[in-house]
Amino acid sequence: MRSSSPSPHDSDPLPTAIRPWKIILGVLIALLAINLWFHLYTEEVSLPRYCEQREETLDYLHKVITQPRPAGEESRRPYLIAAKLLYLYPRDGDEPVETYLLRVGTLIDNHCR
């Protein structure tokens, strides 16, 4: 009589062990790729936009940080463009507004040289 226990020669359609290192490695590679892409996009596409109108952009950024409705009835586009700097280069914890604006201005200056 044959036993009902599986023999080592039976083919199992499911893998006996899931290899989590493959999943972890894939996720890490994806995160690194996204980070590199974001950095390149910032350096090559976003920052050059601010080179020509640095002072205006910093003025708009100051208003975005300090006023609840900086645009009022004006066009919101320049304020949104300036606000993107908050996303690209966020303020540090309790960093004063003036210090932050100096830091962002220096970043723009260094990139635009």
C-alpha cells in the first residue's frame, strides 16, 4: 500500500520557501531609483526656473510662508511656483523665516552659477 504522505519526487507548484530578500532588494532599488530621479529632476528642471527671477521668487516664498492667503485676488501661479521650493527644500524645525530664505537663496545662487 502506498502512503498518503508526499514524496520528495512530487512536484509542488508553490515554492517551499518565499525569499523575502528578493522583495526587499527590489523595494530598495525602487526607492533608490526614485530618490535619484527626484534629485536629478530638482537639479536639472526645477532649480533653473528660479535663476532668472530669484528675488521675486523669494518674495513670493516669503508671502507664502507668512500670509494665510498670499495671492489674494491675483494670479496664484507665481505663488505656487515659489511654494514648490518648500517641498524641494523644506524648512528645518524651528528655522526662522529669514534664515530659511537666505538658505534657499544661497541654494539658488550656487546652482545658477
